Amino acid sequence: MASFVIEGGHRLSGDIYPQGAKNEVLEIICATLLTPEEIIVHNVPDILDVNNLIQLMRDMGVTVSKQGIDTYSFKAKNVDLDYLESDAFLKKCSSLRGSVMLVGPMVARFGRALISKPGGDKIGRRRLDTHFIGIQNLGADFTYNDKREIFEITARELKGTYMLLDEASVTGTANIVMAAVLAKGKTTIYNAACEPYVQQLCRMLNRMGARIKGIASNLLTIEGVEELHGTEHTVLPDMIEVGSFIGMAAMTGSELTIKNVSHQNLGIIPYSFRRLGIQMEQRGDDIYIPAQDSYEIESFIDGSIMTIADATWPGLTPDLLSVMLVVATQAKGSVLIHQKMFESRLFFVDKLIDMGAQIILCDPHRAVVIGHNHNFKLRGGNLTSPDIRAGIALLIAAMSADGISRIHNIEQIDRGYQNIEGRLNALGARITRI
């Protein structure tokens, strides 16, 4: 296993460009299975999860070619359906959570899909009911094979229907939409996720010939079509990286400009960091963060302690709560961080407490952070990354700390962040991969 060795206490300076959005590109790559024609995708991030999915597509018989630094073409003309029965395919699916989004396009186009229980971050229960029930509503049959521990999904014909999702799942909505675009008749999806990732997928599908209305709302109407065609698509910059860099600048007292952020797709993220006292300016499509020696957490109007909680879009994405918790450790004031969606995502705070942070873990979902106001720094520590987002939060903590820190299991960070040490070292950080 690789590790990072971080020498803390160095300020950063300069411009940084966010990579393409991981959560979007996983959906987009799966959607290329819906047509035998070529789809070209730009701004594809060079990260572990994406590279593993691209290789899985190649193994399935999809013709994949790299046409530039971050541009790929996909042509799913000769998909090897026999390979889907193999243990090799199912083993790869089990280690890549995004592989669950293969189900919708495979059932829609080929009438059959197999999938093992997908893996991913250890951040708590991430049920698949929304995916499966939604695709079942369209007419697919699900069978669980106890011996092989796989799901077998078949459908002679998918038919449009009305459905009210029990949760506004991003990947669940994407999976159902990809199945519905080739179903017969009209599908109505209420309580659909409406994150920019889903919006981007729907817009790409419409360019391919799909008929989706209600994009950017939680009520999608889809008129099924007979076939889809090729297209070209550019992935948005990663909003989670943008938020991570805002927090990183604040924690290290750095002056940074985050370039080409697609500000209109950031939602409440900049406002949420401003509530922690972080100054920033929108300059065109860039975000400029000045060097700050201190930042003060706001209170609510009635004077009560600030609470920052995740919510479905356009609320705050849960992927940034780990970063915001770390940022709060050096703020002036206190804040309650409420992670509603995942019950294990706050369990990395014991590492921060060992580094000197003042945090009360109330329960698996809530933590109170009492900020240091830069009166003393965190101490370097020996850390382990439990998941992608906690990993980048621990990296930010280590960069601001006194002394040397080591972060183990950085493969978790590599799953979501492209060449992170190289990009940050170019700005003045001291991070070594060993």
C-alpha cells in the first residue's frame, strides 16, 4: 500500500484547475452502452475509479480509444454478453460501486444484466433498493443467485410507467433514466435526483435522441425511443474538488485561484463555506480565495450555534462535510456538523482528535467542532484514509499541521483525486508518495 508523507505548515499560492467530475463521468461512461455508435467524452479525470470502469468497458468488448490527454471515444458495437457471465467480470463489479449503473443500459439495450454486490467506500449503508425497484417498475425481473452472490436481471420488454422514488438517489435516478429512455411509452419519475451530474446525463441522452423533459427538476418525464445515436460530451469540473480547494486554502492561510469552476453548477457550496467565515470572490468563472489569518463561523440570526448539514440537491452535498469539518477546526467559533445520509462518514474524527482538534462526536451522524481560531495548530499524525472524502480531509489537516504526517491507504484518495500530490506540490505543498 502506498502512503503520503506530508510536511505541514506550508502556504500555497497560484492557480489550480479542478478535474472532471468523477460522479458525472461514471454515469456518462455507462450510458455509452445504450448505442452502438461512437460517443466522445472530454474532460475525463485520470483517477482510479474511472480508469477501472474504462478497463471494464474494454473487457466487455466496447472499443475504447484515448484521443487526447482527457478525451476518450467509446463504441459499444460488439458487446461480449458471454463475458458478463464470467467470474472475472463479477469480481471487478464487486470492487467498483459505479458498476451498478451498468444495469440500466444493459437491460434496456440487451434485455439482460448480471451484477455482483458492488463495493466502494466504507461510509455506511448504501442500499440499492431505489435502483432495483425503479427498473423492476419498468418491467425487469430480478433474481438473486445465492450460490454466486449475484443479481440476475432480465426483461423481454421495458414499458414506461409512473414511479415515486423512495429516495432521491443520484445513481439510482441515473440508472432508471438510462433504462427508461429505450422503454416503450412514457415514464414519469417523481422525487428524482436533480444534481448537475444527472442533468448532464439527461442532456447528453437528449443529444443522442432521447426525449427527456423536466431536466434540473425532481420530476422527469421520459418518452421512450427505439434507438439512440452517437454524440459528444464534456464533463463538468468536479464540484467536490472545488470545495476541497476552498477548504484547503482556508486551512493553510493560502491565496489561491480555482480556475474554470462552472460557478452556476456549484449550487450552495460557496455560500456554505462563507458561513464558516471563508472569504472568496467570483471572478468570471474562477473563484479567488485571499490569504486569511483567521475566519469566524457565523451564528444563526437568533444567536444559536451554526449547523451545517447535507441535503439532497440543491442542498449541500454530503461529499464535502468531511472537508468542512476539518476546516472548522481552525475557525473562530463552534459548529454542529450533521451528516444525515451516511452513518459512518464521521468516524475519521478520532484521527483529528489525536492531532489536537476539539471535536465532540455526538453519534454516528453528528459532531460538534470547537474551532482553535489558529491559536494553536494541529499536530502531525499517523493517519489512514477510510474513504475518498475523509482521505482528502485528512490531507488538508496534515497540510495545515505542525510537523510530519503520514497518510496510509492513499489508494482511497487516488480513486477520486487526480495526481493530487503533484498538483498541490506545484503550489508549494510538501507531499511525498512512498
